[in-house]
Amino acid sequence: MKITLTGSLGNISLPLAQQLIAGGHTVTIVSHSPERIKAIEALGAIPAIGSVDDPHFLRSAFKDADAVYTMIPPAFQAADIRQYMRSVGDNYARAIAENGVGHVVNLSSVGAHLANGAGPAGANHYVEAKLNELTGTHILHLRPGMFYTNFLGSIPMIKQQGIIGNNFDGSVNMVLTHPRDIAMVAAEALDNTLRFTGKHIRYIGHEITGAEVAAILGNAIGRPDLAWIGFPDNDLLYGLMQNGLTEQMAKVYVLEIGVALREDQLLDSYREHRHNAAGSIHSFHHFAKDFATAYHQHA
């Protein structure tokens, strides 16, 4: 099959492309960066260089595709992150419809069942609904939790202060997902498109508390006393901005999600559907070994 992937060579799209190419599919990879052309071609894929903001480019990138994988890249420079996400979702829906694409695997998120969900969840809800309006297109929405790999950003804090945390305490549950598990589920769906019809959602990940995260990572790095701390919202916002995030990015991608988790407003749909969720092939204990390597290599 001919399959177009958005997401350039990111943590999901790269292993997804590798699996699909190994399966004999013709893969086109969308990237905004011309510098990625050689790396994409080295994989055996076809580069499509342009912006997902451009509906004319997407129409061309999705041309002749039997299936596409859609994800919305982080909007670091967007004036309004959620509006940006909705706009890209509109562009995807239009390009899919104009090309008569038969199957779509769409990366969404936990919380996307809520029209006004915290962080990017509400915008993901909009994108899911927009894609579901397409007739004759079969769609699988993947709803992962927060990525394991996000914790790599906590290494400086652990080294300098001996703590890890967020704006919720260690007893609060979150859903965590390894990006490679998302790639595996997406590859399985795209490799067997005849098996998925209609419009569906699938959660990916497992529940774990902050205290459990601290214990697993702490033991892996030789700091069994590592504590999970619940930071005040303003303190966390200041710290994130000091580390380079814009105020909007910090609020949308971190603070709002943390507030929703501590108020138990985000995971009800996940819990309802977790019997059909894709489990974690890559366990958090396994990730902790990679985390420890990165920790000890960090200056």
C-alpha cells in the first residue's frame, strides 16, 4: 500500500515508518524541514517537504495514498495553540476528502472525549469530530497518555535538587505511554487496514502514580530516596518558562493537564475503555534503564 505519514522523523513517526517499510509498503513522510530529505530517503521512504499549515501542500502529500497517519506537531510559535490544532485538523480532513483516502490512523490523546478538555485534549476532540465527519473513510483515533520520554526533561532537576514532580502530588494517577507503543499500534492498524472499518478509538498506556514513577526512576539511577513533589502552579509555571517554554506552551501542555489530573477530570473515558486499551509493551521499568543511561551521561 501507499501510506503517507505526518510527524517527520519524530519519536513515533520514525519507528512507524521503519515498521511499514519493512512490511513492504511505500511510505511518504511529511516534514517541514528540507534538512530531513536525506535521512528520509535513507530509510527507503519518499520525502514530502512542506507545512501542515498549507492545505495545498497536504492535498499533494496525500495524493494517491491508500492510508495516512495524522498527528499535529507541537505549536511552539502559534499565537493560539488550540486554534492552530483545530486549523491543522481542518486541513487534514480537507486533504483526506479531496484525495478519497480510505483509511486514517489519527494521533489524539487521553481526555479527547471532552469538548473542553484540559490542555490540548479539547482541540483533539475537535479534530476527532472533524475527521469522523468524513464519509467513506475508516478512522482509528489513538489516545495515548503522557509520554515516558517527557521525564527525560526532569534530569537537571533531579541532579540539582534531588526531586521530581509536577503540579499534583504523588498519589495522583496519570496515564503514561511509550512512543514506540504508539508506533506499534499504528503500524499494526495500517498494515492490516482491511481489519479496521468505521470510526473507532483506542487508548494506549497504563495508569501509574507520581510516587511510583519516582520510586522506579530513583531505583534505576541509584537514588532510592527520590521524592515526587507536588509543586504550586505558579512555581511550576515559572520553572518551565525559565527552561525555555513560552507561557502558553507551559500552561496548555503541562499546567492545565496537571490540574485536570489532580481533580480527576481527565481519565474517566480511559477507565471505561481500558479493557480494550493497548497495553504497554515497553514497560516503565524498561524505560527506566534508558532513563538511567541518559541520567548518567548528563553533564
